[in-house]
Amino acid sequence: MDLGIKGKMALVTGASRGIGRAVAEALAREGCNLRLAARTREDLEAAAEAIRQAHNVHVSVHVCDLSRASDVEALSSAANDLDILVNNAGAIPSGDIFEVDSATWRRGWELKVFGFIDLTRAIFARMKSRKKGVIVNVIGNAAELPSPNYIAGSVGNAALNMFVNTLGGISMRDGVRVVGVHPGPTMSDRRKRSMMERARTEFGDAGRYLEFEKGLPAGRSATTEEIAWVVVFLASERAAHVSGTSIRVDAGHAVMPRS
């Protein structure tokens, strides 16, 4: 299927690894030119060069920390030619109400919650003036499956979910779509390392980490590529009437029966 995005310009934040890297790869396969943003230059440069070699598209890199207002402003000024924005940067720490102190809570939200909102505000204004554009927010299924042991992330994801609903409910008047994606458990490098450490602690054998996957609806986590293709579809012309909503990509994890 031709997704109708060849030659368009996309910015992906948190693009050096994990879901962000997979999204960048998938967009490049469809012929999108890319701006990649993350905090670590070495990882960004490696991702950009691999994508250029594989897909023959233009890729530029932007080293920035989107928890800083000055970096958001600089990135939005540099990326003044966007057709697609994918907000993906950020991970909010786990922990319950006592474990996540005020400083930790605020640091997590500055990058993921306010980082998404502030960058969207800047990019949306330009898209609105051109009467075209798509903003995809990679949020997380804790927005709909809250956990007391992931309280800062559950509340932050819920806020971003409502942000998508609220802005995306009116944005098509200006030719702009705003949508979200809620990944469930996804086998990123970070998740794999965490599970291996847990298996080492509980079983004395890091290689048994996949045993923690058995309770998931499909018996496994999603791959980063499975998340990426949903993001790319939502960013494409084939989803031209989709706005103000978020799609779960979690094999039913958020709604599976629990005893």
C-alpha cells in the first residue's frame, strides 16, 4: 500500500533508539525525509547514517534536551518545514506515591508531558498557518491502564491522552491532525535489560527473562517495529480522517480480564 508520504519531512523525537528509532526507520522506508532529535549525539549520528545508507533519504540530526524550553524553541525554529511531527522522547520513572518524590516527578513530566505539549504548541502554529500537517504522540497504555506502582507515568499519560483528544478534536478545522498511540509492553533494549536484570535477581539466570512475558495476552511484548508501523499509518494519507483519538497497540493488554 502506498501511504502517500514519500518526500514529506518528519521530525521524530527520542529517535536514537527504541520505538523512536523504529519509527524513523519505518518513515524512511516510505520515502520520508527526516529530522531526528535526541540527547546523545553519538547515537543520533549512528542512527542517521544507517537510515541514509538503507533508504537514500535526507536525514539531519538535532541534539537537544526537550525538557528545556530553550531547546524546544531551538528545535522548533530549525524544524520549520515539517509535514509530520512524532513526539516520542521521554520516559517517566516508575514507583508509587511515596517512591516518586517531587523532583523526580517533575523531571519526568518536563520531558515527556511538557516536552510533548511545548513542542506541539510551536509546530502546530506553523502547520496551522500552512493548513496541513500531522502530529502523532507516542504515549503509552498506562493512560488507560493506571498502576499505583507507575503513578507519575499513569497520570502523565492520561494527561497526554486528553491533550490529544482536546486539540485533535478541533485541529482539522485548520488542516492538521493530532493523534496518539498507546504502546503496551514493548521489547525495547531498555525493557530487555530491565527484564534480564530481574531474571538474574529472581532466578539467578538473566537468560530466563522471557518467562515474564507469559502473562501478556499474546504471550510476548510487541516489537518496536509493530509500534512503528501504526505510528506511520496514522501519520499517512491513509488515515486522513483520524484525529483526536489514540490507538492502543498492546494486544488487548489494557482490557484483558484480570482475576
